[in-house]
Amino acid sequence: MPRLAANLSMMYPDLPFLDRFEAAAKDGFKAVEYLFPYAFPAQELAARLKSNGLQQVLFNAPPGGSDTASFGQTWEAGSRGTASVPGREAEFRTGFAQALMYAEALNCPRIHAMVGLRAEGASADVADATLITNLQWAAVEAAKSGRDVLIEPINTRSVPGFHLNRQDHAHRIVQAVGAPNVKVQMDLFHCQIVEGDLSAKIAQYLPTGRVGHFQIAEVPHRHEPGTGEVNWTHIFQVIDQVSAECGWDGWIGCEYNPADASAGGTSRGLGWARGYL
């Protein structure tokens, strides 16, 4: 059965962020993910995880910046990562080092290294080369504490100009990096919009050992499964079948905006997940 992790950046929007841990646990989630932890002390987040019996399974490295204040500022200014951006290598390393400190405190095995928008004037080849070099450095640093580094293809509609859009491109990068702890974050929302053919893509890529994490949201409006065009019952069956065949035992992050954002709306919208929690 799929192991589901609540994405606390998007789910339970009616609650303050720190209260979302308890809400997720009460709904039956055993794990959580979110975009960024840096606005909160790591000890506070670790305490929330512990008191609610939750695992932290993923968060993002900073989108840019050099300290806690600028991490948030660069996100608000539109930065979506630095890993592929020539000239921002120092920024990438500073941010990733901070992410590793949080990962240690939160016992989180995976960090999403955000690829970023294609730099103005930079060719695709230059962006790829920058990305590969940065990931090779990050892989060595992350391996010191047994952690994985993930990259995520993102659709061109949600984030225009993002450098990485397709599964095949992401897997080429991972293979070029050549480190066993660098993997692909396979977000089926983005994959459906750009490529479709989800069942075949899962069957193609999951057995490679290069998929570190799944994320889901309904297409087209990024709400919970069952509100749009994807047959999620079938998709979960495919993941189960392929996982059983290849030994994959990761998590599926529920990275969606609840259709009902009012008080209690996230919990009321979890009918689709009741058989999996």
C-alpha cells in the first residue's frame, strides 16, 4: 500500500504551520514533508515531529540566499533554486549546508536540491553542466550523513522557465552525476502535465533505483486526488505492483492544495486516502 506523507506547506492551510503536525497525525499520517523549515528553529520542528509520532521524509534546500532571512526573501522574489544557475555556486553550497544541518536535527533522509530557473543568457548545456557539478559536490556532502539529494522536474505552466521539466532529462542528469545518493523526485502532477503516460513512466523509472520520492496532486487544479482527470486508484496499484517487483519502499508526498481551504477542509477531503492511512 502506498505510504503517504502530508505536505504541511499546502495541506491544513486554515491552521498555523506548527499546528499542522498534530492535525496530520490525527488524520492518520505517519510522515510529513514541506517546502522549507528555515523560518523555525530545528529543535522546535523536531519536537513537533516527536510529540506527534511523525517522520520527516523530505524538505527543500533553500531557493537562494545566504542566511535565514534571505532564504525567504529570495523565494518571495521569485527564485526557485540555484543548482543549475552559473555564478550562484557559492549560494547553492551555503544553502545546501544549512539544509544538511536541518536534516540532521530532523532525521530527514532526503533533501530536494532545487534546480532553478534557466539563467538569462545561459544555454541548456551550461545549465546542465552547472547542475551536474553542484550535485556532485552535494552528493559528497550528503553522503557523509547518509542522505539522498533529489532533483525534481517541474511543469512549464506552474513555473515558467524552470530548467528541468521532463523525467528523461532528470534521469540523464542523475546518471551524469554518477552518485548513488542523487535521485529523482517524481512528482506525478508535473509529469502528467508535461508528459502524461504515468503508468508507463512509473514502470520505466522506478526499477532503475533512481527514483527517491513521489509526489502527487490532481490535475489540472492541484487539489486532492479524485477532483480531476487522473485515475489514482490505478496509479497507486501500479506503484504497489512495481514497488513489490523492484523493492522500492519510499514515500508519496501529498503536495496539493485542498479544494476546501476552510477550517477542517483538508481532513474532510481525505476520503480518497482512507484506505491508505
